[in-house]
Amino acid sequence: MSECIFCKIAEKKIKAEIVSETGKVMVIKDINPQAPTHLLIIPKAHYPTLMDCEDRELLGELLQTAQNIARELGLEDRGFRTVINTNEEAGQTVFHLHMHFMAGRPLTGRMG
């Protein structure tokens, strides 16, 4: 997708602070963090929303990446939050599937 910012980041056409990367997934720092640790786990392939992705292996890799990040940052016991916003009513603003990974303080607030 030529206009998708996450596709441009995956293609290295736009710079981002990359935390880790595999063949299918990349992790970047959120440019507008809502927690001390706020990362985005992004598939390199373009799927506008979670509902558009039927690749079970990729969906599993997103969750495994969150587990790996938690372990690497020593957060597996302290806690972290993962969120996938799907469509406008859920707060999705970039229409390229991505998972928010947040941690670093007690996370409060209503989820709905």
C-alpha cells in the first residue's frame, strides 16, 4: 500500500525506531507513547484490520513477539497490556494491523 505509513516503515522508506524485526514482523517505538514503554508490533504485510488477516501463523507470531518483548524487558511478572484496535469505533487510526504493547507503570482506565 503506497499511502500506508506502516508499509513505508516496513519497506524502510520512512525511519522509525526499530526495537526488533523478523521476516514477517517488526517492533517499533510508538511516536506518541501512552505509557513509559509503548511499542507497536506490526506485520510487514499489509492487512487493514485484524478482521482482514486470516494468516494464523502471523497472528501467532504477533502474540509470541509480545511474549518475547515482555521477557526481554523483564515484564512477564510485573505486567503489560496488549491491545489491537479494530476499526474506527475501537479507536483504530492507522489502518494497518498492529498491536500496542504498553507497560512501565500501573495501567488504569476503562477499556470500554
